[in-house]
Amino acid sequence: MNIIYVKFKLKWQFKKYPEYKITPCKKVINTKTNKLLTYNERGFFIKDRYLKKQEINKHIELIPKKQYLPF
């Protein structure tokens, strides 16, 4: 059995769903399950919500370099 590991550089994340990250090559990854999201020609589903590819820029932000924790 062969195992292949792939590393992605992550650049953006969704504002409402920070566990979904986007790479510079426009792949969407769920970081909780470590799976790539599959999408059709026009968009994809994130937690039962359909997002069009054209409207993704309204829903994403750059990943902050520092995350402040409450403790």
C-alpha cells in the first residue's frame, strides 16, 4: 500500500465558515476533514448553502497571520 501526502499553501478562508480554506490555485479544502470540495461548473455547496463561483469574492477574506484566543 502506497501513501501520498500533498501539501497546499492556504491563502483565503470563508468569513462564515473559517474551516473552509482556499489555495492560490483556487482549490477549496475543508480543514476539519482534510478533503477537497468538489464543485460543478457554476459553484459548490458549503454546509447546505450553494455558492456561485462568481460571488465567492464577497464571502472570503485573507487568513489572519495571528489569531487571538480568548484565554
